[in-house]
Amino acid sequence: ADRERGVLVGATLVTPRAGEILGELVVAVKVGTPVRTLADVVHPYPAFNRILGAAFGQLASKVA
């Protein structure tokens, strides 16, 4: 993440379910969505991308 702007600038996925998550990350990087906004996105169960909520929550505490 870019600490000054508070946005995601890239991501790496290592999972057989990367296809479920990749689209959300591509859009977030492309449009410059603030990490704090990404942390607030509701991810429905049982979708695998719900793990992003916890990851973005931790990341949001480390950026501007």
C-alpha cells in the first residue's frame, strides 16, 4: 500500500481460489480505492474473498 495516499498499489495471492479474489483487488488498485474503504466492504459468507476484510483491516491501521 502507498502510506501517503492510503491506497492499495498491488497484491500477491497464493491460493487455489485466487480467481475469486483477483477481480476485487484489480478494481481496488485500478481506481485507487482507499484501504480504509476496502476494510469496510462486506464480504458475504461463504465467499472465499471474505478474508480480504481482515487483511484490509490490518493494512488500514498501517497507512495514512
